[in-house]
Amino acid sequence: MPLNTIRVIDSHTGGEPTRVVIDGGPQLTGSFADRVKTLQKNHENFRAAVCNEPRGSDVLVGALLTPPVDPTATAGVIFFNNVGYLGMCGHGTIGVVTTLAWQGLLLPGIHRIETPVGTVTTELHASGRVSVRNVPSFRHAKDVEVEVPGHGTVHGDIAFGGNWFFLCADHGKTLAQENIEELVDFSWRIRLTLESKNITGRSGAHIDHIELTSSGSLPHINSKNFVLCPGKAYDRSPCGTGTSAKLACLAADGKLKPSERWLQESIIGSVFEGSFEPDEAGIIPTIEGIAYVMAETTLVIDPNDPYRNGIPSVQQAISN
Ligand code: PYC
């Protein structure tokens, strides 16, 4: 049987990797929603082969390019990870724009990118930085009380920034790299509690990202976060959609004014710059960061390889 090959370009944005599939991925047709459904229903092996071990890792976010349906967009993209699919991905969008520029397909300027939750407007700056004007973001609920087993009561806001987040500030933890194992375990217990208590986003939406927040480690940084992603990997970047959700909460509390700059630090110290414009649905956030291309490679799917479709992630069951 012939070997199947998939060409990818790997980049990272603030330490968080994005693997853009540039050739060999499924050809999707129909409306954008149909494409997402087809990918989810018929191409699970593709997702797992690209993202899961042994070719990928839990932290990797994959990006499948597809021709846009929206005539104003330059490209369409569907993001996926070790357990499933993302609505939007901020660090991933910065990675996609950087990758397309690296291939010589995009010049500095404005480029609209279609995603499953709407079209975002990106700007590739001459410096190589990329800003992403995200989809409308909003806070759904404030100060929701959650009893975390083995810890006690915490409170958090439920907000949408392209994905659904539970943002918690009264966690009592130190957001530092040496505590990552503890932060993963604690955030995962919050996630399980939200599920067991049926605490959801709007219209029953699954809250699959947990964001712990604290003050920044330097005086000019507004806030630091630790974001646990759906498949139990933590975001090395400040999380573009998580920063958008944070901006929505700040705006709802009147703590940040339109156009005011917000510096959001990640658990490893990388920083996104954020700001927002008011919108009838909440806010339109813009986040800015920089990505670096790390590898251009061809994945080989050998039909004789028992792990050709990846090792299923142990987190798969809960996330589906
Ligand atoms: O940057 O939006 C983001 C993101 C979501 C999951 C990982 N990164």
C-alpha cells in the first residue's frame, strides 16, 4: 500500500505550537459549518495522526487550511488538538498568518481569516507581529460559585472569547512554572466540577477552558494567566481566546476602557497585547503577538504502522 503523506509547517506563538497542514489534508466542501462537521465526522484519524503522539503531542494545535466560504476572507482554517476541535484559536491564528507569510503567500497588511465561529480580521505588521481582531466576545455569568473537591469554594466568570472559559481569580495558587503540575490538577478538578454540576456557557455550551488569573510578574504587565486547554494540556502562550474572554470580563466590570492597552502574560512569561472595541454583543477584542516558524516537514502515515493514527489521548473520553 502507498504511504500517505501530509505536509506541515510548525510554528510557535509565545511558546505554544501550531502545526499548519499545507498539503495532504482532507479536501472539504460545502458551507463552513458543513466542513467542520465533515472533518469531525469522517476524519478523526487525520486529526489524531497530525496532533497526537507519536507524531504530535498534547500541547500541539493543528490548523487545517480550507478555501474560505466568506468572500471577504483570504483563507479558512479549522483548529484541532489532542481531543477534538476549537472554535477559534488566537495563538493559532497568529501562527497561520506567520506561516502563510513565511511561504510568501501573504504580505504585510490586513487579511481576513474564516474560522468555525466567524471571520476574524488579522493584520500582519512589517515587524512580523500579528494582530487578530477576534469574534464578538462577552461575559455570560459573573462570580459563579464552584466547590472544588479537595480545595473548597472558588468563584469564576464564564465568558466567551471564541472558546468558552471559566476565569477564576480567587484560587489561592501561585501562578509559577514550578507549580504547573499542581495548576493542571487543580484546573482539571474545576473543569470536572463544572461538568458534573452542569455549569455551562450560553445555550448549554461546554466550558472546556479553565483560566486562572493573577497579577503580572512585572509592574507594567496587567495580568498573568494559566490556561488549561480541553485535552488537559496547558497553554504556553497567554491564550488569544482566553485573553479575549478576560477583556470581555474587564469591560463588563468597567475596569478597562475601549482602546486601552492590556498586557496579558502567560505562565511561561510570554505576553500578548490586548484591547477592545465595544460591540452590541459585548466587545470586539484585538490581541497581538508574534510567532516563529520552527519546521517544515512531511508527516508519513505508513499503513503498516499500528500507531499511524496516533495514540488516543486519555483525555478523549471526557472531552467528547
Ligand atoms: O490562543 O486562543 C488560543 C488558544 C486556545 C487554545 C490554545 N490556544
